[in-house]
Amino acid sequence: MSEIELKFLLDEAGTRKLKSRLKTLEIADGTPRTRLLRTIYYDTPEQDLRRSGIAVRMRRDGRRWVQTVKIKARHHVGLAESAEFDSPAPGGQLHLGAIPDESVRDRILGLIGDKILEPVCETAMRRSSSHLRLRDGAEAELAIDSGEIKAADRAEPFREAEIELVSGGIGTLFDLTQSLFPTGGLRFSMMSKAERGYLLASEGRIDAPLVPRNAAAVPLARGQTAETAARDILRECFEQIAANAAVVQANDDHEGPHQLRIGLRRLRSAFTVFKPLISNAEMTRLNGEARWLGHVVGGLRDLDVAIEDILNPAAIERPEEPGFAVLRSAIIDRTLEMRVTVRETLAGERCQSFLIDLARFIETRGWLVAEDFSQTGRLAAAVPDLAKAALDKRWRSVRRHARDIDNLDIPARHELRKELKKMRYAVEFLGPLWSDKKVRAFTKRLKALQQVFGDLNDAAMVEDLLMAPDAPAADDLRAQRATGWLLGTLMTRAEADWHHARGLWHGLKDQGPFWS
């Protein structure tokens, strides 16, 4: 049996709020059913099942024991899809010969061989479940679990909500999510209880550490369709955004806002790369929401850069200058205020709706346009054709913006920097279709050029910050003296960087594109 569900992490207040919201919506079929579930997960000492994406569990539901095999097919954008095979288990004893699917049974027996299955972890949950009926005829099951995950003499409290699709399209799950969590604060649960139990057994915790998440390469195959390539890349963008949104809300790691802004920029670049396939009104709206959120997060990231990359090194270089301490303190105060604003935004309704709608767009093929009869052919085309056209387009745009590079003014340099960034993201998305050696040589030059342009942009950003009417410590003479020295130094370095950038560009242009 196939199982498709969305999972969300809860705390005690969130659990109460969800149950209250369910009553208000009046979509539950009768009163919730509450029961105690004890689930034990088994594996070989070498964890052969876990490594193969298989979970074998024994669950006690009331007085009845059920043996279940779950094979995870995918876990993207909070959406978990798995194949599930149940069989009765009298007395709570494993009986692998009772697995109803012969191919699954043979696969598991082959993995285990003569090894002995032993308990790895278990969960003890109080589950409140409700059958939901929607106006369009779709049905779903909402389960709210609260209890403990146990392993290796450890126990950790855990709360989670699961919305499982019973009938209807996958879009039903996202519709329900919007209805059940209308005011923000939602956090997707990206791990199964079994995965959390294994983690508890091995590392003493049930959650992956909340650390900034860099972009990951998406493997593409030359025989892959353009649509599946777009889907896979958009999934990666979503997961980088969602992970770093959680990081920014949870801690002050300066890399969190940076990686969140990168994720949003990569998403917008992916929209541009795959625009010939997936452009419609919803994509345009989501692109606008990504731009809005990127602007909010970018304000915090710029302040972090001003402190860590520019002001702190300057203070070390000029320790005798007291104005740097005053200036740094004023910018830190502004950063603290901005961090509060960003966190409120990330926990708010608009950001949550953006994430849910983006997930829906990706997982329900939200780019389909009924009246566009040629779209099917474009979606089914092999990805290399689209990739070459997309990279050609980006390269032409970069060359156009770099024309007469020796005489570009500040706004033109800024536009060239943005085009180089789009070029780099397009190469990162589509480069796996070509020889790694060729891509690496091009990317090395492109990254070096982008780094110089990034430094130039950071210098311009700091100048705007310190020269604005509401500049930090604008009424302090010591801070203003430090500001003058800092801006003079930045201007001198910017001219040297710009000379270096021109040379890097000519080297990249002479090398030429790897995809030709």
C-alpha cells in the first residue's frame, strides 16, 4: 500500500492550537480517536535495512500487534512517500515470511541473510487521529502524536502532526496545511520517527543539528526530461530555503541568513533557467514572493557582512582608533533589531504561505497550463537541449553587460555582478550534464570573478550604510572619524579590485563556454 503524507513538528502550545483549529474548521468526521501506540524498529547489527531505505517495525495498537515493512520512495519538501506492507503479528513476534509482497519479502530476506534482527529503537506515542472530509470530496487522515522516542537507554520527548492522503490529489495535503496552520510558525518534519530513533541510538539526539545548509549539487542525466530536471532542482532550492529559515529562527549563526539568501536567489535563477517550460502566473507570483523575502533577509545579511568582513578587520588594522568600537556597537544594535524583524517575518503567515505554495507548485506540477497545447512537448524534451539554450542565453547577457568593461560606471558594474551570479547558478544547475573537467575550469574563473565583484558590492553596501541619513552613530565624532578612514580605505581597495576584475573577465571570455 502506498502512503503519502506531510509531517510537521509541534510543541505543546502548537498541539493545543492545532486541535482547536481542527474544531473550528468542522471538517473532522466525528470526534478524534485517541489510542496508545508502541512501535519497535528492528535491524541487523550492521543496519543493513536502514542503509537500504527499509524499516521493519512491530507496532502494538491497543491489544493488537502488527508487523509493518516500510520502503521509503522519497522525502522532498516535507512530503514523504513510502510503500507500506502490513501483516498480523500474534504475540508481537517478527515473522518475515508473512510479508505479503513476495518481491519485498525476498529482498529483505536477501539483505538479512543469516543475521539476526534486533531492536534498535522504539516510540511510545499517544495518537489523536481524525478522518477529514473536504468540500471537493477529498479525504485525509490527521494524526497528532505526542510521546517519546527511545533508544540505548535514552528517551527524548517528541511531538508531530501527520496529514496522510486517503483520496484525492496531492494538492489536498497542501490545502489542508494552509487551513490547519493559517497564522505561521509551521516547521516541516524532514525525518521519519525511525530515522530519529536510529539517530538517538547512535548520537544521542533525535534531530539533525540546526546548522546552515549549503546548496547541494543535483545529479542530472542526459536522458532525463527537462521537466524532471526542473522539478529536482526546484526541490533542492526549496530544501535549502526551508532548512536555513529554521536556522535563522533558532540561532545567531551569521551563515544562516547568507545561505537563506543564496537559496532564494537560486530559486529565482531556476525559475529563469526553466522559464520556457514552467512559466505561468503562479511562478511569477512565487518569484515575487522570493524577491520580497530575499530583500528582508538581505538587510540582515548586509549588516553581518559590515561587521564581520569589513569593520572587524579594520578595527584590527587600526587598534588605536576608538571610533571603530563605537561604530561596531551601533551596527550590532541595529543588527539585533533587524534579526528580530527577520525572525518575525519567517514565522509569519506570508512566509509560511510562500513555502507551502512553493512546495505545492513543485509537487503537483503547478506549472501546467491547460490552454498551452505545446507545453507537453517542451516538458518531455531531453534536458541537454534546454540546458544549452539556457546557458547560451545567460552567457549572451553577461557579455552584453560586460561590453566596454573598462568604462563601466557603478550602476553598470552592479548589473554585471548580478548577471555573473545568475550565470554561476545556471552553471551549477546544469553543469552535471557535461564533463566535470570542462565545467570545473570554467567555474573556477567564474567564481574568482564573482568574488571580486562581491567584494566591490560589499564595499558599496557599507558606504551606503555609513553615509545614509540614519547612519549608525552618525552623531558621534569618533565614529565619524573611523567612518572616514574606513570609506577611504574601501575606495582605494575598490579601484584595485576593479582593475583585477577586468583582467579576470577577459580571461573568462577568452576561455569561452564549456557547453559549445
